[in-house]
Amino acid sequence: MKNSNPQRRYWVGLIWIVGLLALVGCAHVAPPPQALNETRLLLEFFESERNYINDSPPFVMGAQVLRTNLLTKPRQQYLIDIRLPEDFAKGYIRGAVNVAFKDVYTHVKGLDAASYENIVLIDCDGQAAAYAVSLLRAAGYPNTVSLKWGMSAWSIAFADAAWLKKLSNVRAAEFVTTPSPPKRPAGALPQISTGKTSVGEILEARLQRLFEEGYGPVPVSHDYVFTNLHQKVDLYIINHWTPELYVTQGHIPGAVNYSPAEKPFQSTTYLTTLSTTAPNVIYCFTGQTSSYISGYLRILGYDARSLQFGANSMIYERMRDNKVPNTFVPATEIMNYEYVGGR
């Protein structure tokens, strides 16, 4: 019996060791929990449930349509003027309320928004308002629109200080008609980190931050773009025109064509070809569409910028002579309607 105890202890110990190794092995089989990809979660929500950047009605409303609506169904229109108080005091459309950009989201949440046919955002030139509309549509307010051209379309009294100062042909000689460079290779999405776990909470945190941040970080001038080009600073310049106009009207050297018809800012098309390390400078004809797109991209975490006043600020005479859509022609775009404080 004495001789059997060591052998028994050996086998018992061996069984314990094998059991412990098995437990440890099983522990390593289970994969570690993955960190939440907030950008991916937001993107999937937008593309499956709220694809406003591609499938919503037009985000702008012309001055003529707005005036007709105010005359025929005024109670169905809610006007938010986001200009500075001193600009608002110089004249505004009757019925408009003056709200600071950073307070727009809170203000709209306090409305019975669905009871209005249109919630119209108004600024000086249509660009900051277009950006705000993008953020509001992301929040679930599809009846928000911006006044096309801003107050510049309502009266020359406002156009003199905004659009009429920005029409320029200064870059016409620098535009080129070469074919579009290829898009960047597809890569990873940018990473946002709000610390929230549900898509609703993540979206709310992003919107709160962007409204608080304001429109200031979004617009860039053509001087900014061309100076950085000459200094070879890394910018990803995106031309948001049809391929035909990209060639016939010329484009900024190095700008890559992202045709609207391709719905280029989807995960199934070219969204992931955008840069996650350099500013993505988008330009259209007016700066309004590029501001609207920038809102969506900034929610997702991209550094998206909008070239102010678009091609109207760079090749205006060419656009006017060739009757390019969305050329600001004073004779047809400035309505000279009445407003509080003048006519």
C-alpha cells in the first residue's frame, strides 16, 4: 500500500494539471470584445434608415417659392434667420425669428416641427444655412430647407454686402481642362469617439458638438486652396460637378471629379476614398451644395470643408457666358421683395 500512494498522487496531480490547461485553453478561444466603431454604426443607420444626403427632396427653396408660400399658406412656414443680430436688425423677412447658429438645434427641437410644411433657414448667402439644414435633416427633420442664395435673393440691399461682392473671374486662367485624376484608394473610415453606445446617443452627441462648433471651421476661400496648392500642402480637392462640366468649364488643378449622379458619398461607392488625414475640400458652383455635403461628412468624422461661393467666386464670367446652372445672375436671382425695415 505504501508503494501505491506516490503513483496515485502522480495520476491525481496529472489530471489536475490537464484540467487546468484545458480551462486556460478554453479561455483563450473566446475572442476579446471588440471596441464599438461609432462611425460605422452611424453610417449604417444613415444608409439604411435616413439616407438624406442622397434621397431627400431638394434642400434649397428659391425666393419666389418662399414668397408664394408666405402669401398663400403663411402658417405652414416657419422662418429661422441665423444671421448675426446686427445684420438681422438691418432688415428681415416678416415672421422670421432670429436664432444663433449654435442654438438652432435646440430651437427646432422645441417646435412642433412636423406641423409645418417647411422650416426655412435664412442667412446672408445660403451657405451656413445649407450646412445647418444638413445637420437638421440628419437629426430627423426632413422638412427643413435653406433659402437659396440667402437674403441676397430677397433684396439687393442684402446682395450688395454678400453675393455681389464675391462674383469673380480671378482664377479663370488657372483652371485646367485635363481629365480627372483617379480617386484615392479606398481606405478606412474616420474614427469618432463620443463614448456613447447607441446610434441615437452617438448622433445626438455629434450634432450637439457640430452646432456648438458653428459654421466657422467649414468654409475656405479659393485663396486658401490655391495657396496650399502652390505650397504643396496636402489637400484632397473634390469637384462635385457632372463629368461634362468638369472638362468643358475647367477645374482646379488636381481636383478629383465626384459626379453627383454616382451618389459618391456612400459606402458602396466612393465614401472611403476620402482622406482621413487631410482636409477634404469640396467645391460646387455656389458653396451651398458643398456646405450641405460637408455637414453629413463632418457628422461621420471627416475633415470636410466647403469652398465659399464655389465656382461663382473663381470663373464667374465663364459660367455666365456659358449659361452654367447655378450662376448668380443678379437680374434673375435678386427679387427685391419687401422686408421688415425696407424694400
